[in-house]
Amino acid sequence: MTLRWGLIGPGRIAAKVAADFPQVTNGRLEAVASRSRERAEAFATEHAALAGHPVRALEGYDALFADPEIDAVYIATPHSDHARQAIAAIEAGKAVLVEKSFAATLDGARSITEAAHAHQVFVMEAMWTRFQPAVQRAKALIADGAIGQVRAVAADLGVRREFDAEDRMFARELGGGALLDLGVYVVSFAQHILGAPDRVHATGSLLPETGVDAEAGILLGYADGRSATLQISFRLPLPGNARIYGTEGWIDIPPRFHHPDRVVLHRSGQEPVTEELPPPGAGYALEFIEVGECLQAGRQESATMPLADTLVVQAVLQQAADQLGVALEDR
């Protein structure tokens, strides 16, 4: 089965993803849609050369949703548009891969999930980190008891980014800010390892120009004493480390953990063991392969990135935003 993909939102992340499409063993990029025909045509021309086959350019997202030659839609528009567009794709009967963060708000994420269930359509958040070989190996080591009982997680992700009024990352109405662009990675990683937290505490600062969050420290607490310590920033060039602590050792996923190429196992009294586990290509293809495999098997959700996990992550991001005083909204 070769899944025929359409893409909406031909921006920065979409360009990186489309360049990795030759690695998608069970799918191909068929079409791209934008509100601007010129932008769609430029993107299609560029990526047709990489794909080795024609990529159609469509003006307007509805044209893609209605296209009978498209099986699945990848949504790479700003966060605040995700809920409305994902629901439109679902109602058109398309499988949907929604770029992270899944929506700008928890309510938006819930509305997508409810539509997916109501229409019995496959939907997944595009959290590519979960499908990286190094992260999957870390999960396997934990399941095998390599570090005993897991008690804590620490992760950081940050870049020094100068304010740019034209950049959607600084626009509140487009879901800008560190939480939705960087926080989703550290929160999803912690949830992947520890599950849903019982408490969320966030502290940080906002950009005075637009009111989006510039940095945050997030502490997740669990009723049994486990914890996750997470740091994100648009002000600091943080290394991008992740560490999983257990009662008999720890696992490092070295920088940058959200697209790693190795995992390091530390056990008490033993030398560290490093496993080199690079992804195919840039690593984006793996989430698209997952969608194709799930559809081939008749599944409406991914076991690796289920909608229940997405809602937990979105709930943590919403709580953190509320505590920081960030007014997130879907449009």
C-alpha cells in the first residue's frame, strides 16, 4: 500500500519534512496546498525534483481535502489553525497527521480527537521524536529493567532567538511562544516515560512586545513521588539533553534529544554503554511510515503516539500557559 499524501502549510517545517519524503517507504508526496497559488507552485516545483515525480500545487486547503487522489493530509500550518483544519480534513474522510503542537489549546485538541472518534478516521500528532531509534531503544531498555524503577526525567531545549515581529513564533494569534514550539518536546518526552502527571508547576517570563512566553521551567509531579524537571527557552541556547533516572542507573539521550542518534546506558559500578542509532535520512519519515502501517493494519490510532497521550501533553501545556499568563487560543 502506497499512501498518497497531501500537505498544507508549505513553511519551514513542511520543507524539512518534504525533503525527507524519499525515505517514506510506504507513501509519497502527491500534492501541496496553500492559500497562495504562487507559494504552492514554488514548493511543489522544488520538492518534485527531490521526490523524482510530479507534485501537484493546489490553491486553498479545501481543494486538497476534497481531492479523491489524496489519502492522508499532513497539517503544517500555525498551531492556532490546526483544530479547524484537522476537523475539516477528518470530515472529508482523510487520515490526518497534525504537526505539533496538536492545537493551540486543550479545547482545540479535544475537538480534533472528538471528530476523529465520531468519524472513525485515523489522526496522529506528528511527534517525530517518539519514532527515533534511540528513543525507542531507551524505552526498550526501561522495559527490560536495565535501570531499575524509573523515578525521574530531566530534559531541556532552548535557542537564543532574537525578536522578529514578522516571525510567527512571536505572534500570539498564531500560537507563538516557547511552550508550543519547544515545550511540546520536553513535555511529550516526560509523558512518554512517566505517564500523566498529577501536578504541574510552571514559572517563566513573557515577551513584552507580544505577550508570548519566552522561557519556562516546568515541574511535573506524580502522586508516588516521581518527577520531571523541564526547561525551555527562546532566550538561552540550551544543549537539548534528556536523562531518565532509575533506581539502578540512568539513560542519557545526548543533544539534541528530540532527534537523537545515540543512547548511553549508565549502570552503577559499570562503564557507560553507548549505542549508535541514527535514523534514516533526517528522521521525519518515520512518523509518516507509522501512519501508513497503522492504516494498512486497520488501526485508527498509533500505539506509539495515541491521542490519549496527545491530550495529556496538551493539558500540561495548557496548565503551564495559564500559570504563565499566556492567552492561547484557536482561531
